[in-house]
Amino acid sequence: MSRKWFFLLLVLLTIVNLAAFTRMACRRWGVTHQPQACPRQQIEAEKILEARLDLQDEQIRAMRALRLQFNNDAERTHAALERERMVLTGLLMAEVTDSLTIGAVTRRIDSLQSDLQQRVVRHLLAQKTCLNQDQQKLFFGMVLHACATNSNQCINQTNHTQPKE
């Protein structure tokens, strides 16, 4: 009976290791795909935001500058996160497990994720300074709706944040 369990465990571990290796190999040598919004979608989303918030030209320029700076910063952080995740995958796949190194890498990943979250908050606060009180309420209503629907897009085509008449 124990021989049967040993064989089953061996097969299961082999499958897990092959799956992890395949994923790592695809990420390292395969075509990388960064899930980014295409420029056309960004422009359309920007126009929807401008229309919904009734932004003035000066506000549009300020919001656009903030978005471009945030996107550049966020892309660098995402790239660093991807590198650290690859390092972690390599450590997990190693024959000899080094718990201290794995702990250090996971702490770096946590730090990068925390940094990204702080950048998002700073970006939202910077955007807030460009808007008047009514625009802020509408804008953060749109943000809340996006969070509540777990959407990757900040602006949806339907407006669920305007008061009902």
C-alpha cells in the first residue's frame, strides 16, 4: 500500500514541477505579453472622463500630465515586480530550497506591491487637486464603482455614479 502512495506522490510532484517549469520557460523565452491598455482605449477613456467631469482645458492638460507620469512610474514598478517573481519562481524550482533567500525575495515583492499601491493613492490625490468639489465627488464615485465591480478600467461606458432624478 505504501508503495502505491509513494508512486502516486511521485507522479503528482512530477506534474507540478513540469507545470512550474513550463510556465517559467514560457515567461522567460516565450513571447511576453504585457497587459496594457492600447493607446486608443486610453484616449477614449480620457475623452469619456473629460466629458463626464466637464473638464476645462487647463484641467485636461494637468490630468494628462499626471497620467503620463504615473504610467511611466507604474511600468517601471511592474517590470521590477515581474523580475522578482521570476527570481522567486527559480528559487522555488531549485533542488535545494533556500528559505532565507525566498523570504528576502518575497519581502522585495511585498515592498514593490506596497510601493505601487502608494503610487496609486498619490496619483489619485494629485488628480483630486485638479478638480473642483463636484468633479471630485463624481470622479471618486467612478473610482468607487470601478473598485466595487473589480474592473481593470477606471471608466465604464455606463454611468452608475450620477444621482438619479
